[in-house]
Amino acid sequence: MDSAGLDRFTFLPLQDFDHVVQSVGVIFNRRLGETVMLRHFASGLPDLLGRAITPTLIARYKSLLALAINTWEPRLRVALVSLAGNTASAVTLGELRFTIFVRYRPRALSGDFTPEAGLRRIGYATREKTITVKAVAA
């Protein structure tokens, strides 16, 4: 076990990749200046919520998703961010879904940046004013 903690909502134990995904969710939901002693800790994603969905906005989402993970989560490295499972009716309602393919480096916090074989997937979704992040089964 390389990483462990408690689920933010249920207080049940979380381990390894699920714990890292929860950390990514915290990063994605932070606005600039919101964290008192670390004002620059944020993703910028909450500021995009509620905007009209255009190709430019989708490109911003993709770049901010990758930048936030690569900046703030050393246990992950982004390989690819892609749109996933979006329907025309969902987009009309302001929903966007992305799949983030990452290389998981379970011992990165100890200085060992060796990745596991293969890619892991993280699902990212927006709906109205909320952001949802979850691990996606292979």
C-alpha cells in the first residue's frame, strides 16, 4: 500500500489509486486564492463552469485538466485527455465528460517515479455548477 486515507464524504478507508483520484478531485474543485496558505493551489476549472460550450472552451478544459494534474499530483502523469460519452442533448444542457489517461506512479511521494505498466483512466464530468471525478475501470 503506497497511499492511504479516508473518503471525504463517507469516511471509509481509501487506498492507492482511489486515494489519488480523490486528491485530483480536490485539485479540480479549487479556485485560485481559495486555499489560505497556498493561494496558487488550484486548477482554474471551476471558473469555466456555466460558460457556453465551444471548441475553445473544450480546448481550455483539456489543457487545464492536464496542467492541474501534472503540477499538483506527482503520483500521476497525464498521457491523454479526451472527450468521452458526450451526447448532443447533454452538451445542450451544459454537461461535458472527459476521460483522462494517466501513468500512475504509486511511490512518487517517496522519490521513486517509476510508473506502473499501462495507463489508468480518470473520469471527469461537469454538470451545471458541479465537478465530478472518479476512477474508471479498465
